Amino acid sequence: MGNIKTVKAEILAIGDELLYGQIIDTNSHWISQELDKIGVKVVQRTTVGDNREAILAAFKAAEQRADIILMTGGLGPTNDDLTKPLLAEYFDCEIKLVPEALEAVRTFFEKRGRELTDLNKFQAHLPTKCTYVPNEVGTAPGMWFEENGSVWMSMPGVPHEMKKLMEDFVLPKVKEIFPLPIIYHKVIKTVGIGESWLADLLKDWEKNLPEHVKLAYLPSLGQVKLRLTAFGDELESLQNDVENQIELVMPIIGKYVFGYNKETLEEAIGRMLKQAGKNVAFAESCSGGYISHLITTIPGSSEYFQGGLIPYHNHFKNKLLGVDEATLAEKGAVSEETVIQMAENVKGMFESDFGLASSGIAGPGGGWAEKPVGTVWIACASERGTITKRLQLTQDRMLNIQLTAVAVLNMLRLVISGKTE
Amino acid sequence: MGNIKTVKAEILAIGDELLYGQIIDTNSHWISQELDKIGVKVVQRTTVGDNREAILAAFKAAEQRADIILMTGGLGPTNDDLTKPLLAEYFDCEIKLVPEALEAVRTFFEKRGRELTDLNKFQAHLPTKCTYVPNEVGTAPGMWFEENGSVWMSMPGVPHEMKKLMEDFVLPKVKEIFPLPIIYHKVIKTVGIGESWLADLLKDWEKNLPEHVKLAYLPSLGQVKLRLTAFGDELESLQNDVENQIELVMPIIGKYVFGYNKETLEEAIGRMLKQAGKNVAFAESCSGGYISHLITTIPGSSEYFQGGLIPYHNHFKNKLLGVDEATLAEKGAVSEETVIQMAENVKGMFESDFGLASSGIAGPGGGWAEKPVGTVWIACASERGTITKRLQLTQDRMLNIQLTAVAVLNMLRLVISGKTE
């Protein structure tokens, strides 16, 4: 990578609805990630409104900073939308009908049984200096320019339209035009250990990483992603370098690793259950159905998810789930004894290999000195017996629900893989 | 509002982690919304990395565009974080210890039983031209400047720290300093009707809105928010104008309105159930626990949520919920007959006033000609009988789960309020 010049990009989002906070700009973040992956450095992100002077000034400023300028928005058929006429003005060219683009818009409308209006026809008129880039999933075409020493791409603001244009056209084109460093990324997904503890465990390994392999910690709720990035000249050797480092680090943190790259914890659980030919059921009190929800977001989860019960009151923990009245009265719903019975009984009820349970005080009300808000008991029952854990979480209800779910899923992961002590 | 000059703001987010897409910038969107509410016009949002030249250039450009410049990020104690030294450089002043700030950082660490390091002490050193703004929920203080004809506020990038500084200090201060138009907003929350149908119903009413009252449609998943904004000189008369318009529109769309402003559908349901002194239980098949999850995100939901069952297979619909084997065999799990029994039986099982059920094909697999992916049956049982509805949703699993939840909650809302036909 020694001689490669850094390729710089700017992302320009256009639209009053963004500046006024009516719409969240998820595009700029997504584009940032995709450019980072191919070794293009994003130097600035700018959002301007539907305003002639602001847009022209943004073009001019971006051109001075960046080799690649990626624009989203401002392409609707109405008068508010200025991106197209201002690109024509900025590059000093006319706007003319592109028959191929008209054909594409016509087909788009025909397929949906809608009539083509004059406003829509106008979407097929493009600045003469641009390359027409077909938009297969919408009506506003992409426009590609190579002008003033930079490359420019204008895309619609609708996320799935933008993404398709980026994936099908922009990213391959950028890789073709610019000499980019060869980059190989791999993300190690961990759960059940905080960032600072992980960093402490990894101190020595991290110090000995080769110069061309970088490590980033990306923490999220109850999980930490470790991203390894290798830079060099040859993809295969970079892959080897990264895999070698992973081999070195696994003996240290293997217990916390549930997967790689984009795999989520609930996907990993599904994969593990399918591999083991086992299934699961949940008795959720404080998590209120959230764990079952996470599991069932995964296509094909019916293969290993038997079902769940949410007994939100002691009466139903007893009546429907068979938790002893005496246990509930003496130990309370938030107790080790109660979650053990919940886990074991939900396993029986749903005839499953694993039964898991949560019971806790999600808050904001309901806590007391001995069991403050954030106290949660979880359990996992299997043929190898039942294990439990007491969690002391936060003051925030939503956070407590989410962290309980992560802890329960992690407990299940450890039990399936035989990694519990 | 005639003579008031538009007050312009720029939002500046600082940090490599934003440009590289490692962290989503939710701050800029939130600040946009808050400024919009008080009548400040956001003219640009800019994101730059941890780079001296880029940050200084962004300061200079923002100062030329905006009266108010709000910055987030770049305030950590490490060397990467440049906002503070560059603000001092830009305004040509020194950085000195602020004893009050040191005391605050010391207290913050003491409370958490952590030791104060030299790096943390440095967070109490501030540019001499700034006003120190205490950060009660973090270690990096806010810094307020009135320089070069603009006001500037630097805040940490951690969302809850930024929000507290905005709410406690920045927004009141901006309202105090700048002559802002008087604005009154009210949001009407609707569910169960699409944007274009709503627009069609509202055509005449919308045409007759007074000049100073603006309407915006803000669609989200299965819901549409109608935001009424009135501009003028006197708050009370604006409130009256908006309330009068709401009185006019309610006879037209009242059936779809579940609440106002920030109230969510699940909060509205909770409020209605508490008012009626009634409670609810859910039997969720295709929604997989998501409805129970939504309901239990609300503090105090144990008052009206009895619990739920997620019988993900026919066997458990029969064994645990008592759906007839013959019904399941002849009509199938995704049928009106099945959801009726599910709703009625879950009501009995959880001794609740209302019992609701969902059964459908969430996808991506499992559909066939007669019942394609996205086919969902829902039902609500109450003392007044059982009603059902067939939904034809999308090809997307997650969307189908979410839209099913909205439809079930809306059905419950209509039944509680007696608005079903």
C-alpha cells in the first residue's frame, strides 16, 4: 500500500426534511461504512436544505476536499427538489430527455399499474454531462459525473434505492477508477464481557499485532465487536494474517466469542440449535416477550423455537407454570428458587431441550433495599441440570429488558456449547 | 412574527468514528428537531473527523452561515480529541484550570467509587473565553462562547449527556438571547389508515387551514402523525387556533386518532385500559412475543397486562391453548377459526377482559398460493364477542411482525373504545 494516495470522499445529503429533523438520515452512515470497507476515506459529511445558494456552495466546498462526492436526495419531481437543475448549472450544461431513462420510468409505472404523469416524465430529463445510471427500484435515475477533477454521483434519498445504486454501480466503479489499498476486515463478535475487561485480556496480543493489522473495539448493548483490519497488496495474504491473529486470540477470549462479521447473537443461537438438533422455550417475566421476539425475527426459527410463556403475575406463574405458591410467597417472584422452577417447568410445558427463564424488577418502580430496580434472576434448564445467575442491571426499564435478553441468550449459548463451568 | 429575523443554526459533529461509520450520529437529528420546535432554522449539518485543518475550516464556514453553532464530540481526555484545544486556538485564548469544574469531575468520580486520573483532571481545564457549563451526567463539561458574532456551544458526543446540556442550558439560553417567533406545535397520532387515504379525507379541511397554521404528514410503520404548527405573536391564541382546527378535523378522522404529541400506541392502550379498569392477554403466533414486548416496555404495564402465550407450533396451540385439533387440521393455523379460538382461550387462560391473537405467515418461507407470505389473521375476544380481521402484508419478515403488532394493538384500541362497527 506504500505508494497509494489516500482517496477522499465527501457525502452530501440534500433536503429540508433532514435539517428540520422530520426524517432521519440513515444514508450517510451506511455510505460511510461501505466506503470505509473499500479503503476510501470519508473526510466530511454535509447536510444542506433545498436552497440554491447552500447547495452550490456545498458542491464547491466538497470539490476542494474530495475525490469522490456522493449525493443523496433532492431528486423528487417537484419544484422543491433542486439537485438536478443545480448540477446542470454547476457543470454548465443543459438538461435533455434521455430516451432510455424515459423507457425505464414508463416500464416502472406500467408494472405497478400506475399512470405516467408529466412530472414523472421529467425524471427522464438529465444534465447532458452526466452518465445515466438506471434505478431499477425507483423513478429517479442515478447521475454520474466526472468533472472538475472529482467524480460525482447523485442518488435518490430513499434508502433502498440508494443502496442498490451504490452496490450495483458506485462501489464497483470507484474500485475500478481509483487505486485503492487492498483491505481485509473481519469482525469477532463477543458477548458477556465489558470493553475494558476485554481490553485488559487482550493487552499483550494487541501489542504484538503486526504493523499492518489494526484493531477496533465497537461496543454495543452487552456485546463488544472486535474489528480486525489488515492493509496490504494482496488479499489472500491479508486473510491469512488476520486468520492467524484470530487463532492466537481465541484461546484467550474464545469463551466470549459467538460469531463473526454480521452474525447476530440470535442468529448464532439459531445456528447452534440447528447444528445440535435441539430446541428451546422461554418463560419470560421481566423480559416480557422480548427474548421470544428476538429469536423469532430469524427466518426458519420455527425449526428450533417451541414457544414461550409470559406469566406477568405470580398467580399465573403458579397456575400456568406450576411454580410453588410457597416459593412465591416465601422467596418472592424475583428469586433463584422461582426462576429455577420457571425454567424447568417451561421446558416440560413446551417439551423442549432447553428451558430458560427471567424474573426481575425492570423498573422504574417496584424496587426495595434488598432487591433494587435492576435485580434480575435468570435460569437455564437442560438435561444436564439447571444453572442460574443473578444480574444487577440499571435504573432504565428498556435497558434492563434488553440486557436481560442478552444475558439469557448468552446463558443458552454457553449451555449449548458446554462452556459453562 | 412579521419583523423577526430568521435565526440560523449549524450543527457540527466531530469524530473519526462518525465518518468511518463506526458510530451512528443520532445527536444531529435530535438537535435538528429541538431547534425546529423553537423556531430556529438549521441551515447546515456538518460532520468532520479528528483533524485540525478540517475542524478549523468547519468553524470558519459555520460562523459565516449561522448565528448559533452547536458542536458535539471530540471532548474525550485523549490526544485524538481536538475540539477544546482548537476552540482555544480559534478564539485565541489560553486553556486554564476551572476549580469549579475540577470539583465537579472529582465528585462525579467519587460517587462512582473510581479514582481521578490526570487525564480526567485535564477535563476541568477550559478555554478562558468560554463560560463553563456543568455536565451533571458525565465528565466533559459544556463550553459556551459568544464570539465573532455567533454563539457557540461545545457538548460531549454521548447522547444523554448532550441532551441534558441542551435541555437544561442551551435551549433556554437560545430562547433568552434571540427574538424567536412564537410557535405552537401539536401532533395528532393516527393508526389504521395510510397517508394517501388520510390526505384524501383531509383535503377540504387542509385547504381551509388558516394561513399561519401549517400541516405536515409524518408517516411511520402503520401510523401517520399529523403535525400542526402555528406561527404568530401570542402563544395562547395560537393554542386556540390549533385546538379549533383539531375540533374541526376530529369528526372526519376521529376513528383513527389514538393520541397526541409523544404518546405511543402502546402508551395509549395502557392509558385506555387503566381508565376502563380492564386488562389484557395475548396469544402470539406469527408476532412471536413482539406485542407483549411492546406492551411491557411501558412502566406500570403490570397493572393491565396479565401475560401472554407464544404457541409457535400447532401442537402447542392445541395442547396449551385448547385450539381444536380438527380446526387446525381442516382450516389450518392461519385461519379465522383458529385465531378466534386462540383469542377466546387466551382470555380464559389469563382471566383477562380482552384476549387477542395473531397467526400468520411471516416469511420469507412458508407461503403458498392460497395463503401467500404476509397473510395474517388477528382476533380480539371480549365480553361483547370476538372480532377478526385478515391482513395481507409484505414479503419482509420483520415488517410483517411489526405491522401485525400495530394491527392487533389498533384492534384492541377500537374494541376498548367501542369504535368497531
